[in-house]
Amino acid sequence: MEWFNFSSWIFICTLLIGLLIYLVFSRLRGNAFVEFARRFCLHHIFVGFLIGFSGSSSFSHLILQGVSLLALILIGWFAAMIGATLDMRLIRYFDWRRAGIELVISLGVMVVVVVTNSVIPESFSISFWVLVALFATGSLCWPLQRIPDSNVRIVRRGWWIPSGAMVLGLMALGLAGLYQKDLVPISFAQPFSTPKIFHSRIEFAMLSLAMGCVLGVLLDLVTRGISRKYMGYVVSAGLMVVVGIGATVGLDPIWIGFVGGIWFINTTIERRDVLLIFGQGDQMLNRCVFFLCGLIIGTQSVLNNIDFKLGIWFFVIFIIYATVGAIFLQKTDLSPKNGITISGFDVNIFAILGFFSIFLNGNKGGSAGALMAWILVRFIWLNGGEMLFTKLAHLLTYSDSKQKR
């Protein structure tokens, strides 16, 4: 890979070329290829890959430090965004029957995948907690439960509730993150007593939940009476501070953001503004996410450190999820109840929580391989893959019902 280690001048030229490509694709309208690239954010991925791939090996390590910081902030934001949808005033619209089916499917797929991983040759298997992280990432791809505006007074058109599989995936992802870290004991001084030391992973999990409550209280207090114009900056700053402090001492950023979002939305008096801010942040950060994906893949290509094994495992897990999930959701009569609109299997942006979690836990090459698989799956899914699985589910359901007759 020595031929690819360009000089600093070449890197600067590549950076300028990447910025020029981004500006052209962002401003140009009407061209079919440009519209296709913008739909899948290919220009963000390509520019990130170009910048990461053109740097030297030493500069790639510097880039990865910046990527780690951005990934930590994005994990906190997206986890808080999912938590902010769990408003207790809207829980009555949650489809518990569908959540039970999703739970059974998720556990069944997990058992099958773990058994398969234990019987195949060691060269193709991966560690248990990395497998749990990939399983949780696949769970985050389950479709959301959307609430029509006609059934509930909502502040954002098309607002949604997370599926049961998504909540299970977040819990599993946080647990996998804690078990993959080398934890350092935390000591808290107590007046007139010996210091309290936390060293077990269960204690770190409890501290992560407590830190999430602190985040929720802090966001509630600092946003009361503040203008919507400045609320986004205040919320972002609070997330960065609390999630950053928690990650520094070994706590899980996913649980901190998720619990903080639940606490924040259920205690704030600025509920309308909070939901609007998280909705706008979702649109803005999507672009940053795909740029970071390209940057991670590019830097790992320079370091010759891409682990395609994790990408293959994620592809297999997603295909199993999509097939089994589509069949069960078609066979069971899940007609919309309480105003909830049920959509098909999805490849939403929240799957990025799993890949960034794997990246922050030290498996940077594996996260690059899994990101490549996710980009490929997303490209196929949005170009007819979803229709193919839907037709397959209809076909299998129809043949099964015909045999019963």
C-alpha cells in the first residue's frame, strides 16, 4: 500500500477536489445521475472515502481520532432521539401484539445465529459479543410504528414510535458495548466513610442508566424558557458534555442518550420545540453519517485493515431478519390498531448506532467491513429489494394458507 501514501500536497489537492465534487452534487439539479447519487448520499460517501484514502498511514490515525469523537456525539444524539419518541402520553398507541411477535422473531434469529457461529470453523466465526452487536444492529432495522396526524395531536408530521425490536436492539447493543470494554474501576469519595468503588459490569450498567437520568434532568432545566432558535445548540452541548464524561470513565453512551431522551421528553414543558429539534437534527445529521462512513472505509483501506468477515455476518443476519420478519408480519393479521401505521421492513439510519458502537469498542476494521455491507444492503433494498421480499412473503403466505385449505 506504499503507492497510496501520497504527500501532504496531494492530500490537500484531494481535499479540494472532494469539496468541489460535494458542491457540484449539492447544487446541480435535473441531472438523472446526480439525483440518483443524492438519493443514496453517494457523494457524501465518495468524498469521505476520497479524503480518508488519500492520507498517509500516520495521518489516518489522526483522522480516526476525530472520527471517534464525532461517532460518540452521533451515538448520543440518535439514542436520545429514539428515547424522545417514548412519550408516556403516546404509549397507548404502541402495538404490544406486534412487539411480542418481533421479540419472538429476534430471539429465534439470535439463537439460530449463535448456534451456527459455534459449529462453523473457527476461521469463519466471530466473538459472541461482536455477534450480539451485529444482531442488535439488525434489530434496529425493524420498521417504525408511525402515528397518523388524524389520530393524535402531534407536532411533527409523520412522527413515530420505535418498534419493540428496536428497543431490544438498543438494550443488547449497550450490553455488548460494556462487555467489550476494558473497564477501569471508578471510585466515589464519601464523607466520613471509605470511598465507594464500582468495578463490575453490572455496576457500570447501573451507572450508565443513572448518568442518563442526569442528562435528562440537565436538558430539562437548561431548556426551560429558552427560545427555539437556541435550543438545538443547548441540547447538543448538553449531550456532548454528559455523554463525553460518561464515555471517558467507561459508561455506555447508547444507554446514556436513550434514558436521557426518555426522561427529557416526559419532563420538559417545551415538548413541541424538543420534537421539532430532534426531527430537524435527524435530517441534518444523516449527511454527516454517510460522510463518516466513507471516511472510516477510506482510512481502513489505507491501513489495509478492513475485516470483511463482519460485513458478511451482518449481510446474513439482515437477510434472515428480512425474510423471517416479512413472512411472520404477513401471516399474522396485524391490521393497524389505535391509529398505528405498519410499514414493511426498513433500512433506516438508526442502524448506524451499531456500526459506530463497534468502531468505538476498538474493532475499527470490522466496523469498516460492516459499513460496506450496510451500504450495499441499503442500495439493494431501496432499488427493488424491499419489493422482492414483500412478494416472497406474500407468495409463501399464500401457499401456506392454500395447503391448510
